[in-house]
Amino acid sequence: MKKSSAELTEEEWNLLNQLEQMPEQEIDTEDIPEVLEVRNPRRDSLTRRGESSVSVRVDQDIVAWWESKTGGQGKLDHWVNEVVRAHISKVGRSQ
């Protein structure tokens, strides 16, 4: 198991590694509620209407500038949409 940035003790990591090695039928799931029905199982139900989810690579200097302006709290996707709309509007007027 790969360690993440989570603050876990060595004992906790050992327990997680042991759990990872156990066969599924040996894991006690008694205290976990049973899921009887799955609602909205489609992935596209996670996006709002009129939106599409795409993956775009953004240069690190642009991300760094954005984080410096928002303190890392801004929604980069909203800002990108605004910038692209402004550009489309500007280009549309010049053609």
C-alpha cells in the first residue's frame, strides 16, 4: 500500500496493510449498513445540466498565478469558463 500525506501512525499503516491482504469474506462488515438500492448510478449525473466534464492540462505557471490570486480557494473551472467566454466574445466581434 502506498503511503499518502495522511497522518497515520505506523500501527495504523500495519493494520491497513493486514486488511488489504485479507480475503474479502474474512473482513467484518457487520457495522456497515447494507446498500439495498443504488440511485443515479450514471457518472454523468454528477455534472450539472448544460455542463460537460473534460480533462484539460493547464501549465503550472497559470495554476500558480490563479492560486496566488485566490489563495487556493477559487474555483479554477469557473474562472476558465469566464476567460474562454470572454475570448470567444472578443474573437466573434473581430470576424
